[in-house]
Amino acid sequence: MIKVQSSVIDSIGHEGKALTVRFLSGRVYRYRGVTRDVFEAFLAADSKGTFFNLKILGLYPFSDVSEPRGRAPRSAA
């Protein structure tokens, strides 16, 4: 996981075609089918929350992998 500068996202990671996003709330979600190019664009984005909302949220299937299990993420704006 790589720490990022964001008001809502703590860190992101990528393995295979899975993107993992840890939010400042402590929730962790894994998004399937995310390419390395999308991950690298996410890392380079000036606003991680805006990128997440426009390019990740609602576009990829996801799983809550945090403990304990919880609700899906809301908009990161």
C-alpha cells in the first residue's frame, strides 16, 4: 500500500488487476479489473477523491475487505 495525500483516502495498492483502497475511516475496499495504467493515473492524480469518484466508483466490482465488514463507500468528494 502506498500512502497518498487526500482528505478521504489513506493509501492505495495494486496487485494483478486488483486495486485496494484504504480510506481514512479505516474501511478497505478491493476493486477488481483495475489495470496498472488506471492505478498509475490514480497515483498521479492531483485529487485522489475526484479521480476515485470519476474513474473507479461504480465502474468496477468491489469487495469490502476491512474488518469488521461494513457498508459500501460513499462519494469521496
